[in-house]
Amino acid sequence: MSGNWRPPSSTDVARAAGVSQSAVSRAFTPGARIAEATRARILEAAEALGYRPNLLPKILQTNRSGIVAVVVGGFYNPYFAMTLEAFSKALTAAGRQMMLVRVDSDRILDGVVDQLAGYRVDAVVSALALTSQAAADQLSKLRIPIVTLNSDLAGDWIRSVSSDNFAAGVAAARLLRERGGTRFGFVAGPADSPAQVAREAGFAHGLAELGMASAMRAGGGYDYASGARAARDLFSGGERPDALFCANDLAAFGVIDVLREDFGLGAPGEVLLVGYDNLDMAAWAPYRLTSFDQDIQAHVAAAMELLDLEAGATCVARVVPSRLVERESTLRS
Amino acid sequence: MSGNWRPPSSTDVARAAGVSQSAVSRAFTPGARIAEATRARILEAAEALGYRPNLLPKILQTNRSGIVAVVVGGFYNPYFAMTLEAFSKALTAAGRQMMLVRVDSDRILDGVVDQLAGYRVDAVVSALALTSQAAADQLSKLRIPIVTLNSDLAGDWIRSVSSDNFAAGVAAARLLRERGGTRFGFVAGPADSPAQVAREAGFAHGLAELGMASAMRAGGGYDYASGARAARDLFSGGERPDALFCANDLAAFGVIDVLREDFGLGAPGEVLLVGYDNLDMAAWAPYRLTSFDQDIQAHVAAAMELLDLEAGATCVARVVPSRLVERESTLRS
DNA sequence: CGAATGTGTGCATAGCTATTCACTCGCCAT
DNA sequence: ATGGCGAGTGAATAGCTATGCACACATTCG
């Protein structure tokens, strides 16, 4: 109604209850020294006025906002949604708020850092597949802690949580060999993703250990279309692989659909397949995909711990093991 | 390093540059009266100190934080991820920040409203399937505008954006009839979702208009498992439907997989199917599901408009038409 | 009964920025 | 020459809360 309305302040409540502003503050501060009768009167007045304590002055003094910024690159992959959900739960449980920041590629530099600093966010979690070292350096200079997921940034205020991508790659090679694979293929993710690089390196290492020829290679993205393209590339040539490790589940689904539709190769069946992320869909009937479960709970728990490390001198890195969940995609028909 | 470090303030910069605090403020305020030479000297000093203007004092005075809270119930449905992504883009483009709040059921009351009010969020967007009227009333009393998506809350500061769920239900009935359906079934979402209720009502209305018998009914959730259960229920009895309208795509996928696996009913084929949301997956080979596209861009654009309506006296509601995307699930084999 | 302890309350202040007001110059026009 | 004007700058202030300090009063103990 009125043009310049202003939410009630503690002073307004104090006036209404006939006490001082400090009394109001104490009424809302657990453990503060205040008579129960006074407290009741104040709460009543506050309720009537619709008063809620303004958090900003406290933040202004302490420079601790209780806000954690989570930076993501997009949501096309359900894995991000799962991570976001887990983070949201954990932050809420810790009494903190999540500020969600979405960036296209590395345009993060243009003002986003300024914004985050301006709001005095307590820390930044980067769930970006690719993260800009420049942005990280800026945040470091501002002494804002950063926790990266599956990334390989380094710096004073940077901590990281990763899957043991390399070990999983090795395990994938062993499993596929054990199940009877002889001609191996790797469906790659984007080249600038450290997770992709480590998974591929691990797979190559595992194959070498087993004395197998190195894998054929296709793909180059974490999305469905990229997997579909990779499958066409791999199976259009003369020498077809019979065992595939895919950089993630989403790409694996693209592979499976193309194999079935375009090449009549029913999976499970003629081609062995392993993915990564263990999405809900991996258990669905058309896929039944063997996959590495990233144990998001553990990732998030580790990240939450690292958030509050104030020292920040040494670069802390945590590695969370992935758990292999085997389904029919690694069974011969 | 030092225990109580404090980020540089405008006063620190002023001291370093040999000017007053107000000059520093003006150097960072576009269009402020300041000599170019002075400005340059200040920016240099600010850069050296790593100064970023603190946004909190301004918020403290204006009570406008630039933060919009987005409330969601979970991310299990990729549709939420798509909505979130679109909102994030729109808010960033408008120079605002997103605070993401996740609530289990209606525990939103327990402190979340207090938090949001405390941070002085400019508005709340509720993407919750089910939303608590009590929470909405609290926010209204605080004069915080709310925009709900596909909900039916009402109140002074509440605006809503919805799909034309009823019309889509009618359209689904007509399409299924046109394609040859004779025995209809409805796979329901959760009973407390207004969207579910409207879709079902529209479907029933459409069938009645066509002079068909009312639909068999099963399900009761928006998730995959609920759809799977519904399919078993519907096809275990004697009279099997041959045309299904599913409350959303996720449930439809569950239906399709069960029909194929448990009953050998290939879809597309013997059973006609229509879903809702037009997820990416609806286009994938195992599904090729006819679905209603909610036009998220339009939803978000409408919501962004409604956010800044300051008047708030009348309850504004926008309806966004859904677009039918037909695929093979509505073709007879 | 005096001192000491404890309880409850008010006063004053820090924290940082944008903005208004006032002031000083230099310059132009009358 | 002098009033007026515009540009550039500094001082002061509002905005709200938590908290340290001081004070008043009640209670208990020696």
C-alpha cells in the first residue's frame, strides 16, 4: 500500500513492548540473560508486529554470512541434481544457506566473483566439470575458501574432493576382461575434464597391466548425444569393440540406444558396458547398466568438512572411493 | 594467517589512495561525479588491496537484497532441474542472485521463513509440487512476494504461473481417441498436487465429451516406481486399457518399462501413451513418448515479470499453454 | 547488618557504504 | 569586477543488531 514501507525493527518492537532495543535482541538470542516474563511480553509484541530479526547487521560485523555459494555449469546431467540435493540437505542441517550460481563456460570472471565477495559468502563449492583457475585465484586473494569436486585446481585456499577416477578406470578394465571382453573401447568425456582424463588413464593402465591392446576411442562429451555419436563411430568401422567403458552413464545410455537401434546389438548381450555415476536410470529396464557409484553422501560430507578448515595454507585433497554396482550390461547373453 | 583478518573496507582504500571514503564509493558508483584522475588512482589502490565493495550496508538501508529464494521439494524429477536452470539464467541476466531452499514436505515452517526474512530476500519462487498455505501466509504478512508454479495457493502477495493442465488433459483424451484408443487409463500423480488434479479432471472431461467410458485409474506419484506400480495394477486385471495418459513423463517411463518387461507389450505398439513435461528422455529410443511440453522459458519469463509487481493487492495468475509433442508412443504398430 | 553475589535492564557502540549537504575553486558572463 | 555556476571533494549520517559495560535491585551469607 504505502510507497515506502519498512519492515519492523527491534526498536519498533521495543517501543511496543515498553522495553529497550537490547532487551528485544536478548529475547531472540538463546541463552541471553533476560527475565522470562519480559521475554514473553516481547515475543508477543514481536508476533503482533510480524517482526523477524534482521540478519544483515550481524553479518556486517562478523563477515560471516552463513551463505555458501555453489557453482555449477548446468543441470543436463542428473548427477548434478543429485549432488545439489545432497549439498542442500547438508547445508540446511548445518544451518547454512545455499546460493546457487550457474555459469556458462568461464564467464564466471565477469562480476560473479565481485558479487560473491560483496555478499560475503563464507565459501564456494565448485561442482563445475571444468573450473577456471583464474576465478579460483581471485577468490583465493579474497581469502574465500573453495572446495572443488572432481577438479584439479591448486592454490592456497583451495581444497578438493574427488572420486578415485584412476582406480575406477583400472577396475573397469579388469571387470570387462574378466567378463570376457577382448576388443576394448573407451567412450570419452570432454577433454578438459580432469575426471575424464583420470578415468581414461586408469582404463589404459588397467588394459596394459592385463597385456591387452589399447582401447579404441570415441566421444568427447558427458551427454547423451555424444555417447550416441561415439557408438556410431566405433561400430561403423571394420573392427568392432566388444567391451566399452563409458566416461559417464549419460553417454552410456546414448551408446546403448544406438547399438540397439542402429546395429541391432541388444544390450545386455553382445557388447559389455560399464558406465560411471550410477544414475537412477542405470537400473531401469532398457539399460541395466553396470556403473561406478560415486557415493555422493561421502563426497558431500568431505566437502562440508573442508569448508570450515580456516587455515588454508596447504592444499587439502580428499579422495572418495567409488563403488562398483554390477548389472546385466556386463553379462554375456 | 592472522586470527582475525578483516576484508579491506572503502576506508582502507581511501587511506591508501589519500582521499576520503566517499570518493572511494563514488569511484565504484557508475555515473557519480568524480574526476577521472582520482578515480584511476582509487581503482589502482583498490586493486592492490583486493577491495570489493560490501553489498550489505546498501541492503541494510534499502531492504532490497537482490536475492530471490527458490523453494523446491527435491530434484528427483529432471523437470525441476530444467526449471532451475532456466530460472538461474533469467535471474543472472537480471543481475540477481538465487538462494536455493530445499524442503522436506511442509517442514518449511520451521525456521525457513525466518531465515528468508532475515536475509531480506526480495521474493520467493515456489517450485514445490505441494506448497503449504501456512508458509505462504507467513510470507504474505511479511510482504514478501511469492510466485508459485503449478500450485493453487491464494493470498495478497501471492502470484501464480501454471500450465493449462486442464486443457492438456482434454487434448490428451482427444488425441488418444483419434489414434484409436477405446479403453482409457489414467496414471495419476500425487493426490495433493494441483497439477495432477487438473490434468485428471481435464482428461475425464475430455473423455466424457467424446462419449467414452471414464478411465481406469492407478498410480499416485510423479516418480518412476509409481508409474511401474500403476502399470502392474492396470494390466494384471481382466480388462486392460489400450490408451494411457500419464500425469508426467517420469511415471510414463515406469509404465513403458513394465509393459515391455512384464507383459511383453512393446511400446510403441499395442498401447497408446501420452506423458507430461517433455523431458529430454522422452525422445530417447526406448521411449519415444508423446508428451506435453511445458515451455519452461515462458513459465520463467512470466514468473520474472510477476516477481517485480509491487502492488500485490490482487491475486495475479498466469496460465501458460503447453505444446503437444507427438512421438511414436501414440502410433499403432 | 554489611558485604558479596547474582539477576535483569538500559546505554552506547561497532560494522560499512551510499548519499545528502556544504564547501572550495576556477571560470564565464554581465 | 563580481555574481553565478559547475565541477570536485570531504564531512556527516542513516540503516539495524549484538554485545560489553555500567547500574539498580534482590538475595544470601558471615
